[in-house]
Amino acid sequence: MVSHGCCWRKTMRKADFHTHTTFSDGHNSIHEVLEAAARASIEVLAITDHFDPNDYRPAIAGLTEPALLDHFRAIREAARNYDLQVLCGVETTPLPDGSLALSPGAITQCEVIITSCHYLPYDGELKPGEFFNDRYWSVYKECMLAMADGAGHILGHCEDYLPIERLIHGLATTYTQRRTICLEIVNRYLDRPYIEKLAANLSRSGKMCELHCATQTPREWVARLLATKGVRFSPGSDAHAADQVGKTEWAYHFADSVNGNLCSEKKDFYGQR
């Protein structure tokens, strides 16, 4: 049972380290996201648009590094008009070895890098509707373990928003149905031996595990295990619309309930990865 005490409010800043704008697949402009953050009393905000030259979505794969750096400049200029700390970053899927598909120059301009698994390097046969493909999810776990020990600051939505697009291709599924599919996959494949390896890699790398507020994941026992290994957590709404920005209260309550170390300051990213 998640505690709903509010002791965190007295000692921690309210942060949201995972939001999107129209630069990638968000529905709102930089100014609209900043306005929403201000309305939600957010004190520290990261704008982390998708950036990945290997993404399966042409609109994401077509983004260029010069455009990304222009985007960062626009964020920093707009942030001057708001009384909150704003960080520029990206959400990206690393290469299979955990390294980033960004140039060193672009990486140095990113204050927050979320690494998430949006697709897999899998050439085997996949049939829509067959969600329990042992080899496919074995590759997923291999990639996640490399990601946990690889570059970046935050391991994003590690137990939901799984790479199921090829498994549901052509099927009419709702958001709720996709969440149910992901949960069934997680419970079937992401077992304790895997989670222990994930915890070891995160502990070794110093990378944070995202408390993904949109899906309220990871599972409670997983978060408790990670916390016992010294893994830090980050709050993220994964907002793609203004009305979702700043909805991170669950992360604070959840971190408190599992005795987790939740990062809520810009300085938490200094010197990391």
C-alpha cells in the first residue's frame, strides 16, 4: 500500500524531469509547457524531447543536431520569463551496447538524458497479437541491462511503454489495453533475477530509475529492491500535453513508501554520467 503522507513537501522541491514539446511528439509549445509547469507549482522542470536518428518514427529520426541545439537555445531564452529552474535534455534509445547515438558536442549540451527502450534490434519473426515471444523479451532485457550500465542520467519507463508496436501492428488497441498488455509482459518476463541484475548495473553506473507517473511504474517490490541497492529515483510525468505537465505527486509518495532516494534538484545531475 502506497503511503499518502506529505512529509516530502516540506523538504523537497517539486520537480518534473520528463516532458515533451512540439519539437518532437508533444502537443504544446515551449511556452505552453513552461506555463503549465508554473501553474502546477513545479520548481524544477526538464524538457526532454525525443531525439534519436535511429527511431522508427520518421518525424523523430529526421531531427538534426543543429535543430536540437536551436531548440535548447529557445528553451533557455523562454525560461528567463519564469520563476523555475529549467533543464534542457533529450529522451533517446541508446545503441545495443548502451552508448548514445549523439555526437559528443550534443551530449555536452544535454543537462538531462533519459534513455528509454522504444524499439529493439530484433530481426526475428513477430506476429501481431503474439505478445509472449521469449526471444524478443530476452533481447529487451539484454538491452535494458546495457542501458542501465550505459550513458545517460535516467533509465526511463523501465516497466511500461514497452516496445510492443510491432506486436500490436494492425490491431485496434486502446491506451488501457496497451497498459494491460505491458503489465502482463512485465509480470511474465521481468523476474527477480533480471531485476537484481538491473539494480546492480544501475548501482554501478549511478544512473537514476524513473518513477514514471503516467503509468505509476515500476512495481513496488522492484522499487524497494532498487532502493536497497542505493539506486536513486527521478520523478517524471512523461507529459505530451500541457495538462499532464507537473503531475508527479505520485512519485514523491511512492518514493517515500519504498524508502527511496528521490532526486528533485538540478544539482542532482551535476557530474553524473
